[in-house]
Amino acid sequence: MKVRRNLLIALSLLSISASAQRIKGSDTVLPVAQQTAERFMNQYPDTRVTVTGGGTGVGISALLDNTTDIAMASRPIKFSEKMKIKSTGEDVAEIVVAYDALAVVAHPSNPVKQLTRQQLEDIFRGKITNWKQVGGDDRKIVVYSRETSSGTYEFFKESVLKNKNYMANSLSMPATGAIIQSVSQTKGAIGYVGLAYVSPRVKTLSVSYDGKHYAAPTVENTTNKTYPIVRPLYYYYNVKKKAEIDPLIQYILSPDGQDIIKKSGYIPVK
């Protein structure tokens, strides 16, 4: 099966020699997109792939403007975005390339180990403002969030806040790395990041959606569906460019590509 898939990729590449593909969008998808693109170019030297972040909204806007060939997204494309693309006479294809757990992170010194979804909602909406209200130290909670163009911002709002608005004075960060850095330096901090970004600089919290069963954000708990904050990660592209883009899509979905995804801390789709 692996040999056959590689043969299909190779045959497709023959028709697009010296091709150049641009990938732009989600910071969550960025690390694995870079790794798979690098491996793809190593195997097929006549191809060129450039990968840049900026957020899901930025990637989808770039797809509309034809300044990217593939938009990386950590949320589904919005109806309004799809209609904008259709209004130009174009259409987009959607591919799920991986799954990701969204980890809630705090400063390593924070004694709190777990929170319910309701507690998270109350914290990020500004109703709970001190860690002592959830069993922690008497310390003000400093809320870090992603900017509104981020798919991670949108997904957390939908899944955890049940589409309610974030608190007005949460601190908006332009990238996931900025949340890791800020939370690691602020004792009262809380934030959320894709699982692949988790590092010893921050502490992950177990989460419960029913108030009884708590699970930590790990690859194992995401795979067996015990951790509740999980989302698909997407590639979007113009259907008219399918022939050009398909080899790269097939590579990320191949055993090699999915192995990269798994080793990077994401959940393979196959």
C-alpha cells in the first residue's frame, strides 16, 4: 500500500515538474506543515514548498486573495468565508490532516491540577478572578488568549465557552509561542495551546466536561477520546488547483506523513 501511494505521488509529480506551493495559516498546524513540507522536498527536489503562519483567518483570507495555495486551519471554514470564495466563482476542498488536543496551561508553580469546563468558562469570562476560588493560592488569575483571527481562539470559544464572549481584559497573544512564553513567566497565568506546543515551561491541567471524569491532555487520552477538548486540523485549497496540490496532500496523508504527525505530538487521521 505504501509503495502504491508513493508511486501515485511520483506519477503526479511528473506532470508538475519544478512546482511551487505556498501554505499559510494556522500556527497550530504550522510545525507539522513545515516538517512534512521539508521531507516532501527532500524526496522530490524539483518541488518548492513555503510555509508561513499568521492564524487560520489569515490563511483563509490568503486563499481568497490567491496569495496562498493551501490554507492551514485549526477550525472549519466559516459559512461567510466559503460564500466569499464562491462569490468569485471559485470553490474550496477540505482535507482533515490531523487531530489536536487543546491543552489548558498554567505556571508550573500553580498547585491547581484540574478544572471543570464550567470553571474554565467562568475564568475566561471573568467570573472567577482568583485561583483560591478553584482550590489554588490567593493569587489573581491572568488570562491569556489568542487573537480573534486564530482558529484556536474560535474553537476554544465554541467548545469551552459554549460560544459566550471572552472577558474584555484578557490578554490577546499573536501566536501560540507567545502564550507559552507569557504563561511560563507569570505565576497567576492561564492560557491554551495546541498539544504539540506543550513544554516543561508550563503546566498542563486535567479537564472534565461532566465534573466527574478528569483527563490530562496527552496523545493517549486524545486518541482514546477521554480528553474532551479535541479538534480536527485542516488543509483548504482551490479545487481548480487539485492536480498541482494533490501530491503534497497525498504525502501528508501517507504513512510517512502521518508518522511525522504522530511524532510531532498530533493525532494521525489514519
